[in-house]
Amino acid sequence: MSIKINNKIYQALIFDVDDTLIDTSQSYDDAIKNTVKHFTSAKVNDEHLSLVRAHGISYGVNNDWNVTWLLIELVKKFSAEKWEEILTNQKLNQINAESAQYLEIKDFFQNIYVGNPPFNGHGLIDTAEKKMYIDQFFPALKALGVKIAIVTSRPTDEALYTLKNVNGLVGEFIENEYFIISVGSKNAQGQLIAEKPSPEPILACVKRLKVGLKESVYIGNSTGDYIAARNASVDFIQVGGSNIERRNEPKGFNYLKLDSVNDILC
């Protein structure tokens, strides 16, 4: 069972979540902005977030706690005109996710995003996120018999909450939780699977699906998604309008850009 996309046949579709399947512009992004304002009194905008996500790959900007930490450091230490150079040349210290400062930032962010207590129905994860796929999207893929999986930089509890409780994808369309690889997932040896842009989570997902690399495609929206797919030698479909710089693509690697994840069905 398979699907034909741009004259290529795939047996498995592996999806990113944020801004691929789920619009997080009013959830994660608002949580970032409010957290930065709380710790610095500064107002950051969408352009600031895009700049950090585009040029802060080495700092792990698929993780929005890291994006928040970077913005707070940049606001405190540099004028906005210098941010791109600072990130590109890695002039900030690497992030210490165990530091007291980072944990304080993370806790404030989480209270906004998942609510307090967590998952109480009032956090931005419940009130401010919208699906980016039409109602017929996953039923159409299911009818084709294509395998569906997830590789996301969301923490495991948030990924499962969204995919199971909010969007109802697990069970009916995503066979089970085994095919969701998120931050905190472990391999067969009990070791943590690295985050994107490492290719490791995509490679682990392909192995779980029991398909070949060339029969799989990763669908995402960001530079980190592209790098992870490229370095895994898995084809990549970009959705949305992010500016991704393409380079060092292996032989046989296929890249396709679409306006929306729904265009996969066209």
C-alpha cells in the first residue's frame, strides 16, 4: 500500500507536528513572547522568532524552550541588529538545560502553554492551537493504506496529549504510540533518541515502520526538519513558506515544497 507524490511512490509518511500538522503561531509563539517579556520587559515579534529559528540551529531551536532562552539572552546583551551575526558565529554560550536560569524560564513557559496544573484544558495547548489539515486528510491516507508516523521536537507528554486527546489521531490513523518519536523517546537499548536536526529520530522511525529509507518521506516546515531528513537520506517535503537554504544533498535525495500539508493529496 502506497501513495504517489510528485511521481515518487512512498509506503510511509512521517510528519512533523508544529506548523506542519498543527498551527502553533498562537500557542508556542505566544508562550515565547510572554515569557521573554516577563524576564526582560521587552516585546519580541514574529520576525525575531523567525530569525532565531533560522540562524540558531546549533542551539537546538527545534525546541521552543531553547528559542525562548536565546531571545532572552539576545535581548539582554545585544541590539537586535546584531542578533543574526551573534547566532551565526555562535557567540553565545551553549545552552545549559540544567541551569537554574533555564529551569526558571522553562517553568514559566510551561505554566502558560500546558496550564497549571498541566493539561487542565486552559493552557494554550488547548485554547490556541488549530489543525492545519482538512477533515478528509487522514481518512484519505488511511484508505490508501500508507503507514503514518510522527517525529516531533515536542516533549513526549505534550506530543501524546495533542495527538491523542486534542486531535484524536492515535489509534485510528497513527497505529499506536510506538510510531511517535518525540523528545524523551528511547531506542531499543533504552537510550534517549537525539532531537532534530540529528537524523537519528527519523532513522529510528523508519526502522520501527519496517520500510526502506527510499520508501519513506519526512514532511516538515523548518530548516531543522530539512537537515534531519537530508542527513538521514530520507526525502523531504517542506510545507509553508519558511526560507530553507538547501545544500549538501546526497545523491537521489528528493525535495518538494508545498503550500500546505493538504497538497500531498493533490
